[in-house]
Amino acid sequence: MKKTLKVGIWEFIARLILTNRIKILVAILAITIFLGFQWRNLGMTYAEANLLPKKHIVNQQYDDFLSKFGEEGNLIVIGFKDSTFFTPKAFAAWNELMTGLKKANEVELVVSLNDLKKLQKDTLAEKFELVPLIDQNQIVNEAYLKNVKNELFNNLPFYEGLLFNKKSGSIRSAVYLKKAIVNTAERKTFIIENLIPKIEKFEKTTGIDLRVSGMPYIRTINAENMKGEIGLFIGAALLITSLIFFLFFRSYRATFISILILLFGVMWSFGTLGLFHYRITILTAIIPPLIIVIGITNCIFLINKYQQEIKLHHNQAKALQRVISKIGVSTMMTNLTTAAGFATFMITGNELLFEFGLVTSINVITVYLLTLVIVPIAYSFMSVPKEKHLYHLSKTYISSVLDWVENIVKYKRKVIYTIYGLLLIFSIIGVSKMKVSGSLIGEMPKSASFFKDIVFFEKEFNGVMPLEIMIDTKRKKGVMKLSTMKKMDELQKTIEQIPELSKPVSVVNLVKYSKQAFYNGNPEYYELPTSQEQVFILSYAKNATKNTKDNLMKSYVDSTGQYARITTFMKDIGTQDMKKIEGKLQAKIEEVFPKDRYKVTLTGKALVFQKGTAYLIDNLIESLIFAILLIAGLMAYMFRSSKMIFVSVITNILPLCITSGLMGYIGIPLKPSTILVFSIAFGISVDNAIQFMAKYRHDLIQNNGKIKKSVFSALRETGISTFYTSVVLIFGFAIFTLSSFGGTVALGGLISCTLLFAMFANLLVLPALVLTFEKKKARAED
């Protein structure tokens, strides 16, 4: 009764589609126009990806830090290592560059050698004053500039590690953007239209190669690279999938229909992003090409079925009706499972993944609906396919492959299971070798010029990724107490001993510099004052954080004097190394800062990203299990057989295991991009299993319960589509390896690898398992 009702519904849907062709096409056009208008809401993201839920403790700590000190990722560094710098021509060009940047509306502060200030004691007034390090009237004198270099490197330890590397001779300047524009389009405008042209002018004038880095700069150039790749992916996906489609079907009109559907799918995916007012991120940028790759498989199933029906009885009306009523339900299930694979990202609690999962799952279903209506409607306006269009159905190589598969399944199932077991053992060993990695720049293109600049700053200044330590003294003006300063200094000495971290910066540095100035600039006195010295020296440090635009330290103590920050920068290290560093710092914090008097928090963009990576990995198994259960639930609704559900699921878990093992052997770490592989690949790879199981179930009824006959007839009919769709998907996802982003390359390559193994699993393992589980019934047929 239920089966009759289900068939009746799909026959009704078929009649509804075929009798309302014009109305449906008009509706599709209207929806496309509506979604096209939503494109105006699209825009690139200007903030880093936050992989943690908003309410996660790490995010709460980071938000607390921002509320006290504002945006911390506002530093751009410009550096070089060149012995010709201290010459009149080069220094004049540097002076022009820095002065120009300082005048920009987007810039808050520039700390650079050309207008560097030094502390000097005014004996008559009994106070400190900031005086220029360089006399601008003498910069035409090369000997004078050499003396400036000598004083900088030997007498100003305050700036060591911040503006120069004494050992290597490299120099850099610090450009602090206004915090309000760091996560806006103004940041991009300043960097692209102001900063880069000025840097290029300096390099052309002097021949000195400048290195530029810092999170605002990296994020901007990264976003521009990402924007350029969107068009590349869409074009490559359309070209590859349509080319393979044509090679299989040898039909221009079938290819044209498919391309038309895919273009609608791309337009709708962009429109959906705009409708929800989502920004284009490194994840949402791959949705349109994903829809192309997934959508073409629907076209293959429906067009292949239509041509099979035409070859069988040459009745177009009957063929179109059967395409909808017979393939409609199975393709609906396959698209639901694919959508479910993407929808699992919505339960991670992460906003970025939620947006990606929601928009992708919606568009997987919409491109299915587009295919379901456009393919039969388009063919209803065309003549019946000619024999040359059906030739591919009887190609020798396809028949040979299916003959080989059928022979293996019939007579060598033990071989299949042995290979399955060996691959599983191989995979388990590989999984044990897997490593975890995650960093803000680890996903960025290593071929890009800015990546080489990152390497330069890592070598010369120990990194550009900010790591922050916030100290709450639990009382107003507690920061300027000498006891607090000594504790902060002890922690900073620990930081200096960690090679992956840069020299820390805090108000402690300024207080040390104050003592040096008090003793007439003697660098041997660059240290904290004694209790006898503190009254005079600390009074300057307190005042120096107020009403001084050019004071670097004003951002390191809050307005109440209760909170202080220590800023250091971190190299591009993995999650495991970060845990070790965090452990060292926490141990020192617990040793130095009594919990009843201080609250010390580790935070910063680098740490938040590292914690986000760990969070995603911890939730990987949970989301994958959820995907498997959800897909199993959908299959249970369709098949009503626990054995068949188990067979389908276990067949498609093997490819995931093999991919995990390969990651361990090859050395591809678990990171945000590679974590996505498993849920995506499982949701897609199980599609062919559903197609086979749906056909097997149908044939079982038609053949009066004959197991073997039904298995091999299902294998014959779905084998062609399985082969075609798998090849298209493998090559389709392979286009992501064209990316300059390492994470996107890994995503595409690993999914392609998984789908390759899934194709053979669904062609060999699945039918073999069905015959094994139904062994008694199959023997009864013989």
C-alpha cells in the first residue's frame, strides 16, 4: 500500500511537471531574477575566521580583552635587511615613505627610525622629555647617518626586537592602523591604493627590497587572492565537468542543458549568500563550484535514465514520465544525504561553518529541484535522441568494466574482503601517524610574495601573529606598582627564552627605558628601578600614557590603571607546539602571580585560532557520527532493512578510513580545511550506494525476490551512472588543487581521493556484501 502510494505521488509529480512546463520555467526565471538582485548584498569578509562558538570561554576572554584595549590586530610592519640604507638617498626615500603613511587618515601611529624619539633627562626642569633621535638637517651627511645607526644599535635596547635586530642588522617600522577600520573595507582601500604604491615607489627609487607583513596586510592580500580564485574555480569547474560530460554522452544538447542548469545553480548559490547577508569567506567562496560539481551528477543520472528508456522503447512521453517517477525518488535521497553531510557543519556552534553548511545544503537541494524539472522539460521540447546519442550506453569499455566487476563479485568475494581488511589495517596504521596543525597563516598561499615576507619576519623578529597576555591587578592603578612591574618583568623574561615568541612589549619596557634615561641614556641601566628610584621614574611612566599621540605605550595600560597587557608575536607553529608554549606560560603565571591578587589571561588572535582548530578536531567525530546517523535514518525510511542500511554505511566508511590513513603516511595534518573532508566526502560517496540499493530494491520486487538476479541487474544499470558520476566528481573536486591556498588544495585532493576509493567500494564491496548478507536466500535460488 505504501509503495503504491509512493509511486502514485511521483507519477503525479511527473504529470504536474510535464503539464505545467511554461509556468515552471517562468517561475524559475522569476526566482533567478529575485536572487540576482540579492547579489548587491555580497561582499568579502574583512575579519579572520573564528572557529569557536561565540559563547566559548576562549572567545569570552578575547572579547573581554578587546573591551579593555580595543582591536589588537592593527599592526603592519615594514622591514628590510640592506647595508645601503644609511645613505642620504635611501634615508630620504624612507623619510618620504613614513611621512606619507603618517599623514594617512587610516593610520593611528607610525613608529619609525626617521622620526624616532628618545627619552632624555631635563636636569633643569627635573623631568624627562622626548627628543628626536635624528636631526633632519643632517640626514644629507652619510657620516652622521652612520653615527645614528651606531647609537640605535648600541644605546637603545628599548627598541631592540621592536624596530631592529642587533645581530642581523635588519630594521623595520611599525604602522598602527586606527582600530575602528581594521575589520572594514577602509583597510583594504588604504593597503591597496595607498600603502602598496608608496612601497613600490620606495623600492624603485632605492633598489631596497621591502618586506611587508602584519595581520591587516596579510588578510587584505589574502582576500584579494581569494576573490580572484572564485572566478577561476567556477570557470574550471564548468569546463572540466561539461567536457567530461560531453566525452561520456557525445551530445551537444545534453551538455548544453547541463551547463544551463549549473549556471542557474551558481546564480542561486550567490543569491542565497546575498539573501542571508553572508560575507564571502574562504569556505563560502567554494560553494558555487561545489554546486557545479554536485549538480552535474544529477544531470548524469536523469539524462542517462532518459536515454536508457528511449533505447528500450523509443516512447518519449513514457521516458520523460519514468525519468521523474523512477529516478526522482532515488536522486532525492542522494541529494538529501549530500545535503545532510554539509548540514552537519551547522551543529558545530561555529558561525563560519554554520553559514557554509546552511547555504551549501540549501543549494544542493535547489540544484536537485532545478535538474528534476529542467531536464524533462527541456527534452520535451526536443526531438527523440538519435542512435548516435545512445551509443555510449553500449560502449565496449563500459561493458568490459561491468563484466569484470560482475565476475569478481560472483566468484571472488573472499578476495574483495581480504583486500578490504588489508586496507583497513593499512589505514589504522596511517591514522596513528596523523598530526594536528592549525595557524592563522598555515592555510595561506605559500607561493605568494607576502608569505616570503612572513618567513623574513619570523627569522628576523620571531613572527607576526599576535599573542596577548592580560593582567588584571584587581585594583585601580595596580599596574604601576613596582611589585606588579617585577612580576610582569619575570614573565617577560620567560617569554624571551621561548624561541617561537618575539621580544614582548609592555609598559615594563617603558619603565626600564625611563631608568636608562634617568642615568643619562646609559644602556647598562635599562632595567626596572629600585624602590628608592621608583617615585620619580614611575611618575613619568604614569604620565607618559596620557595625552601623548606618539606614545607607543598608551595602549598597554587601560585608563583605570587596573589592567595591563603584554604583547608578543608568534611564529607559524602547529597546535601541539602551541600547547607546549601555553603550558610553559601558564606554569610561570601560576608561579609568579598569586590568584587572590591577580587574574592573568592568555588570549590574542593566534591563540583563538589555535583553540578553534582543537575545538573542531574534538568535534570531528561527533559531527561525522551525526552525519552517518542522519544518512542512515534517511536510508531506513527508504529501505526498511537494518541489514541493507549497515551494508551501505560500512561500504562508504572504508574510503574515509583510507583517506585518513593516507593523510598520516603523506604527512597532511588535521587542520580546519582537512577536517571538512570527511563529512563532505561521506555525504557524497554514499549517493552511489543509495542509487544501487534503490534499483536493487525495485528489481527485487520485479524479479519476485531473486537476490542474485536483482543484484546484478541493479549493478548493470547503476554501474554506468556510478562510473560516470564518480569520474566527474573526482575531476570536479580536483579543480580545487588549482588553488594557491594550501587548505583548499588539500580539501580538493583528499575528497577526490576518497571518492576514487568510494567508486570501487560501491562497485565491488557493496554488491558483494549484499550477496553475503542474503546468502541463504541466494543459495535457495540455485
